[in-house]
Amino acid sequence: MISMSRHLTILESVDSTNNYAMARVRTGLAKHGDAFFAMTQLNGKGQRGKHWLTEPGTNIIITLVLRPNGLKLQQQFRLNLAVALAIHDFFALYAGEETSIKWPNDIYWRDRKAGGILIENIIGMDRGAETRQGTPEGENHEPLTDGWQWSVVGTGININQTVFPEQIRNAVSLKQITGKDWDIIELAELLCGYVLERYNQMVAGKDLLPQYNLHLYKKDQVVVFKKDNLVFEGIVKEVNALGQLLVLTTLEEHFNFGEIEWVV
């Protein structure tokens, strides 16, 4: 650990910011809104067991700790909506309107991946641990339901990296888009503000789904998908409140996360 800024803890090196944040939560050493930023991440996590590869000291590698205030387990996609929109808003501020959200939670610029999101939840933590963590000062939290106690929200966003491993064929960074070098700590602090703003909108009951669909990658376009050994075409229509992707083939089909793959 080399410094602390507001609620942002800057780590020189860590295996995974999500693992670090999860350990802090489980030992009662984290509170809502805390964020952990890594200059170097040795074993970053991606979706579905994949690794997130990143060049040290050039990108945003960060995890925020959030309490799913009043949400039930079946409402988990509402948190995904808030986080994805926050990161979209942040990146689009610099990269422009060609920024989009690739379902379920990647950030794209044109047809290239700029960032990814991994949300992990703590379910049914013991009441003693919850008491030790307490409630953030000045916040009026409703009782948590269904045993969903905490979420750790990890994201990696390509900022200053310009050379990527061969296996990452479609990556793009903010520097490649803008031609500028960026202060990654300053941007990380700004990103935290965007996430907390969208989180507060979610808690207040704002319906974020229309905005998510407004920025949906390939919306109303024909896309090739793969399901098991079947490759098929369909028109991307929207995402519903359950987090399912609606694709128009010969009929309307709804797909859950992990059920299909994009072929792009």
C-alpha cells in the first residue's frame, strides 16, 4: 500500500483487487464506498473463470465495496445495470458516443473492448461480521434481505496501454482513442464518483434499464451468436429486467448470461 486518497486505497501490487476487497469485507475492515486500486495485478479475474490481463501501471484496475441496500437476491441485475451505466458514462466522457455496453457487462468502443466488469457477492455473512462493519456515517440503510450482505464490484479499464497480448485481439485503450496520456489515479477517483452516483439512483428506485438499452452494443443489428455447437444469426433487441438478452431470430428468444457467446 502506498497511499490513501478519500476512500481510494492505492495498492502497489496485489493478486486480485476483488480478492483483496473480499478479504477486507469478511474481516470487517471495509465499509460501503471503499475502493481498492492496483498499480499491478498479478492474477486478475475475468468473467466465467477467465483471467484479466493488464500492463502494470497503465490502466484502471479497481474494486469498489457496496452494500446492496434493500435489494433481494433476484434483483442482482439492478446492480449490474447501475455499474455498467456508470462505467459507460465515465468512458464516454472522454471517448465519445461510440462507447457502448456489450451485454452483459463489457464496455466497448466501436467493435473493440475497452473494459470489463466482475461483480462478486457475499451472501449470508454472520451477524457478528455485519455488526463489526457497521453502517457508513450519515447513511440510513434499510435491513438487508435474503442474506445478500455485500457486493465487491471489480472493473478493469484500458487507459494508457497501447500494446496488448496476441490473444487479446480486439482491445482498445483511451490513449489509442484520444492520443493522450492520462492520470490513472485521477481517473480512478472520478470513476468511483460515477459508480456511487448510479448506485444512489438505483437505491432511490430509478429505472436504469431504458438507459442501459439505449447504449446497448449492436442494438437493432444482426449479430452472429454461438450456443453450444450451434452458430446462428439474430437481431439484438434489448435486455429485460431479469438481465436476459432478447434476440430476434425466426422468433423472439431470451438468453441468460453464459447461455450464448457473441461471435464478433
